[in-house]
Amino acid sequence: MRFLSVAAAVLGTALTALTALTALLAASSYAQEQTATIAGSIQAVDGPIIVVKQSNGKEAKVTLSDKLVVSGVVKKSASDIKQDDYVGVGAVPQADGRLRAIRISIFPADRKGTNEGFGPWSGAPDGTMTNATVDTLVTDVNGPVLTLKYKGGEKTVVVTPQTQITTSVAGDPSEIKPGANVRMVGATKNPDGTFAAARISVGRDGVVPR
């Protein structure tokens, strides 16, 4: 009987540990899943809370951190892209195997290497995102062509007159006002459906952050 009691106790402890581990993994999974990118136009500002109308027509209520980092997004041109610049390129594949750039972000020098690589992008159907260094830049009949290199690969990107080219500069909280176009990456979703954000990018002079 004593053996059975000890075995039951051991089994109970193991089940408790397994339950705790399962709960921990579930909580971790929930935390990872409950983040989002919020982008659109600010409709209202009430202290640290803003209401953003997104491109899908839905409104998102976001509480901004008291340690909020604000960046301004300003327009650039293809001539501002230089060899060895670190860029983020949202693009779509072309039949010839190259990528057509929808938008290009020229990152500050201290961001070089951040999230380097190639992957999917939700900004366009079949969209791709390449964070990489500009290795070469040439011009053909269709416009500038960039060769981007990242760890493990490279991509050829065609820049068109429709490509949105921007860079980020230091922003100011005073830019967070109704009508401003904003983008918040990694906003945390709360159980009540609202969001919390620690970083926000604000478009200047008509720029819509993408």
C-alpha cells in the first residue's frame, strides 16, 4: 500500500508539472500571437489613447506607452539610395525572376543588419520583404535596378516611378494628432480588443507609412 501511495504522489507531481508546463506554453503561444501591425489615419486623440482608422475600414484603439519612441517618415527618391545602404524592400515577384519594389525604406546606419533576410510581406498580394545591403545599383530602360545582398542570398530589385521611397528621422509626440498617417509594428493586443504600442512612425508631408 505504501508503494502505491508513493507512486500516486509521484504521478500527481508529474501531472501537476505537466499541467503547469502546458499552461506556460499556451500562455507563451498566446503572447506571441497577440501582436499586430496597426496602420492608418488617426481619427481621435485622448491623452495617451489614439483611435486609428485602418485601410480595411476598421478602427483600432491604441494606448501609447509613456516611453513612446516616435519616428518621422519622410519622402526620398531613387537618387538617395547609395551603395552599401541598408534597406527594407517590400516588393512583388516578376516573371523574369526579379522583384518589383512597391516601397523602399532607407534605414539609418545604426539599423544595419536589423532583421536581415528575405521573407513574406503582407503589403501586397504575393508580397516579399528583403532587408539587405545595396551591393550594386545600375540603371536600365525601366529605371534603377538594385542588387541586394543578405546573409545566405541576394535579390535583384527593379525600382519604378511608383515605388515609395522613404527614410526615418527623429519624430516628436506633437506629430501624433488627428489626420496623421501612422504605422505601429508589434502592437500588443489586449484581451478587450484594444492595443498597446511602444513605437510609432508618423508620415510627413503626405507620406503614408507602409
